[in-house]
Amino acid sequence: MPEKQPEFVVTDRRKFTSEGDVRSDVKVEEPEAQPQKKAEAPAPAAQAQPAPDAPKSPTAEEHREQNVAYQDSTRKLDEMLAAAGHAKPEGFDVNFQRIVESYYMTALMQLGAIRMEGEEQQRLDIIGARQTIDTLGILSEKTKGNLTPEEQTLMQNATFELRMLFLEVSNAIARQALKGGPQTGGVTK
């Protein structure tokens, strides 16, 4: 009787043994020589070191240059649109209130509370709504102490209302499931 060949082969690609020694069958690659840099002060032990292959963050100067270039580009785009007869809409600038409103409206649509004019009833996206509401919660937590009183009130009201609506919708889905009837709208991801 011929011996059955395995359907797959396991290859050990670890470079070190369990004792921490380099395995004899592994070729050790020497790091490429890098140009010498000015001596830098050692990083404090408490500061986490990024992985050697992690992308480096831009310097403050690179960030400033990029911001200036971005602002210049958006100004030129606005000028081109204005020259073509397309004026910049009033209140188009992005601010914290618009960010919160955008998440708020997205969650309302995901929960089926509103829909675009002329659209039929759309399916609920309960998972997407939860993620959107959680994102607002994280934003609220991370901006604590940095908001104006108006912004803080907007954030608290938006998260409160969305969480209450989420509870209403999820409870309605649960009640419908217990009755054994078809779920209106379904759930999408």
C-alpha cells in the first residue's frame, strides 16, 4: 500500500531556538550600513521606541511646510472655482460643530431615523450605527477640557440622543425577533 503524501508541509521559519540562540540553518542578514547621523541624546526609558521598520513621523518643519502647501492648494482651487462661476458655498469651512453634525446625521441614517429625500426605506445598519456612536464617544473623551461650552453641549446632546435612539432601535429589533416575525429593514454591515 503506497504511503499517503501529506496535504501540506510545515516549515519552521523562526530564526532563533527556544534558548534564544540563532538556529544553524538560518542565514543571518547583516543590516545595511546607514549614513552616520549626528549624535543624538538617548531617549528617556519611559518613552516608547517605535519599531525599526515603522514609518517615521514628519518633523515639525515638514508638518508646517505640508500645511502651508495644503492651504495654498485649497486657495488656488477656490480661485479656479470662483473664476469658473462656482462660488464657495457659505459656511463651507470645516469646524468642530460640522464634524459632530456629520457623525450625528450618519448615525441617524444608519438607524433609519432619517433618509435622503426621494429614497425608499433603507435597511438598518445597526453595526455601523454603533461604530459611529462609539466614534463620537471617543471624540468626546479625547477632547474633554478642550471644548467651548457650546461645543461640549453639542457633543453631550448628540451622543445622548444617538445612544437613546440606538437603544430604542435595538430593543425593537429584539422584540421583533422574540415574536418570530420578519424584521423590517433587516440588518446590514
